[in-house]
Amino acid sequence: MGALSSKLRSGEGGKIFFRCPGCGEAHGITVGDGPGPRWGYNGNPERPTFTPSILVRGSKVVRDADGNWTGEWEHDEHGNHVKFVCHSFVKDGRIQFLGDCTHALAGQTVDLPNWER
């Protein structure tokens, strides 16, 4: 990944990644022309706006003390993977987390964090 700014990283095929403070991991979207879902981007890497909203769904992972994935998944009392939802708008360098998020920042708006080195 290449650095676009202190807030964003770029990947192949028009991918842009940002750190999500609610999930503690990176989320990526695809901008520009091409096949598949694409988001609008205001072109400002320090105060980005992406449209429309960004919806991420998946299974929660188990992390070690350093925050790295152990290769294991969190399970509920029935042995099923624990699911998560992160749904947000990124506007003018801030993340507005919607109420359907399953993390602690649901319903809050926070600054887009700097990418950790």
C-alpha cells in the first residue's frame, strides 16, 4: 500500500483504505472508473469525503495483545462466528457511524484517524 496522506493509503485498482477507529482495522473502497462497486471521492486526501455510505459486514476475529489477528474467529455460545456491522459516512475527514454499527462508536462522529506507521 502506498501513502496518499496521513489519513489514507492506496492499493491496486483504485482502492483507498482508511483506519476505522470503531473496528480497529482498515476499511477499503474502490474509486474511479471500472467494474464493480465504486464510490465517489472528493480528491482531498487529508479531508476525504466518500459517497455513498460504506457498509462493512463480517465475522469478528480474535486478536493478540498487539492487536494482530491470531487466525481464529470469535464464536458465540453456540459455536457460531460472531458477526459485526460497521456502517458509516466519511465526510470532510470525519466518520459518522450509523446506528446499525455493532461497535462502541455507533451513533457518533469522530475525526478520521491518522494511519499508524
